[in-house]
Amino acid sequence: MIATPSADVHLRFEDTPMPVAVLAADYPNGAFIAAHRHRRAQLLYATEGVMLIEAASGRWVVPPTRGVWLDAGLEHTVRMSGHVRMRTVFVEPGTVAHLPQGSCVVEIQPLLRALILAAVAIPFDYAPGSRDDMVMQLLLAELAAIERLPLYLPWPASARLRQLCDAIMAAPQEEHIVTTWAETLGMATRTLHRAFQRETGMTPGRWRQHARLLLALERLAHGEKIVTVALDHGYTSQSAFAAMFRRHFGVAPSAFYG
């Protein structure tokens, strides 16, 4: 078991003169890291467990085999679902020209995973031109080539629209008819649609569909039966859920964590 790091440890990893450093930390199920920000950009990756990262602009669900890239200075919280073995790559801003632009969930390919795990053991003061330096340079090159994934849920800025989103997240199996919610929020249906599209880039119906799928991912990560997850998230059958899941993620639910 790797100890949970203190704030002082994080500062050491951010203030090192080297362009990249990797921190290892383990967290129990339900652990919560309160709102904070880092001077450096970071890649959060868990070899085990699911991380849920929230910022003012939205929410990222990060299962194993995926990671989340967070821009430098972004205020965010992290909640652990299951026992989480987190590995954090801190990257000095401006180090590489083609690192991801904008916070996003990314694919962690086998080579990148191996480099992250190897980098955990590399000291802060590795020598330029050494094997350790070459590992770190290859790690940065792999970060510049990572693929973005659709595991992000944008959040509206206005408090009224957030009420609707909170209701969907609390009861994803409900239909949440837009006309009813428009009346509750004191808005015309067309106005609600326009405002929601403007603030999230999605219609309310598409947002609900996306939210259901991301909530389902967390349950699937814990090994729950696909049919149970499907019904609990408003789908009429396992096949209907599987079809929507495959359309969105490109694979069947049973293969997502494979």
C-alpha cells in the first residue's frame, strides 16, 4: 500500500526543476480530495478503481485503462470509487508543444502505462541524457499522441439549469420531461432548450443520455450485472442499453474494461 500524499509532497513534485515527475498514491473507496488546483498540468491515471473528477465546467468519469488530462490551474475535486491506485504525471507548462489542449479523458495505451509505472521510481534529479531522462522524454512523447475519449459531461453555468442536471444525476432512470421542468423553472420549453444547448453544447435529452452512460460506467467497473445497470439507468432492456453503449463508446459494455 502506497501512502496517501500530503500537500507538501505534491509541492515537491510540482516544484522540481525537471519538466516531468510522477507521483504514486493509493486511496480507499469513497475517499474525496477537496477542491484544489495545481501549477502544473497533470495526467491522472488509476491502475485500479474509478475516479470521478469535477470542475465548474463539467464532470469526467475515469475508469481503469483511461486517464484524465487536467490543464494547469484548473480547480477540481476527485472522488474515488473502489480502491484506487492513482498515478499522477505532473508536466511543466510549455514543456512540449503538442500536449492535450483542454482537460479531457484519454486512452492509456500499454506503452504509456508501462512508462508511467516505470517513472514512479525515477528520482527528481535524474541526469540529462541518462536512461531515466530518456524514459521521461518518451513519456512526454506518448502524452503528445494520446487519444481523447467521450467521457466528459459538460455542466451548465446557470443555477436553474443545474437544478435539472442535479435531478437527472440523482434519478437517471426517470424521464425528466423537459416541458415539466420548463414549468418548474419558470421558462418556456423552447427557451430551456436554447439555454441548455448554449451552455452545454447538448440538448437536454442528449445530456441525459450521456449522463446515464457515464453513471453506468461506474457501476460496471464494480462488476455489477449489465442488465441491472441497464434497468437502473432507465433502459427498457439490456439489449437497448448495449446498443446505446456501443454507439457511444464503440464497444459492448462487457468489453469496455477488457
